[in-house]
Amino acid sequence: MKLKKFDSINVVPMIDIMLVLLVIVLTTATFIAKGVIPLRLPKAESATSLQKSKTIDISISQNGEVYIDKKKSSISEIRDILKDRDKNSSIFISCDKGAKYNSFVEVLDSLKQTGFNKINIVTSK
């Protein structure tokens, strides 16, 4: 029995695997690079530009998830998280236009009970 000598290596399977890995890396990199909660803001003709100095950002996603300064929390935790914050801070609420109105009202109610009065609603123009 004579052994065959390999003259070349079949690289096609390796290329296939590398292309799959490249696709996975590129798709996950786009989600990580944004670093924001995807929201479709409602439009308003009277919208003005944001002036952020001492602010707290609250986002409500389409499925009702609440984020305070990009950290996921629940509506019931809002009072606990914000009780030690400065009451003169401006609060910017970004609510997805497909979110339930009930979630928005519950967030507003929690903010009022906590003592915040400078509440702004973020829209697109």
C-alpha cells in the first residue's frame, strides 16, 4: 500500500466557516455600537432641541420595558431608584409611539409621587 502525498490543502470548508463567523460578528457589532434603546419617537411640530445638563433619561420601549439612564428597571422600581436624586434635575421621557399609554402614565405618576416637576417628553420633529 502506497501513501499518497498531499500537494494542496482544501480551504473551501475553512472559508465557509470564516464567512459565517464574519456575518455573526458584523451583525452583533451593529447592535453593540449603537448603545441606545431603539425607539420610534412620535412627531410634534412644536419640538425643540434638547439642552442636557443635569438630566435623567427615562425610556419606555414598545413592549413596556422601562430604562433609567440606559439601565433596565421596572415601573415599580422608579421611586426607589430616583428617591436620592436631585429633585431639580430635568427628566426626559422617551416613549416609543407603539408603547401602551398605561406604561407612560404609570411612569409619570411615579415621577410625580417622587417629587420631580421638571418633566420633558422627547419627540422627533
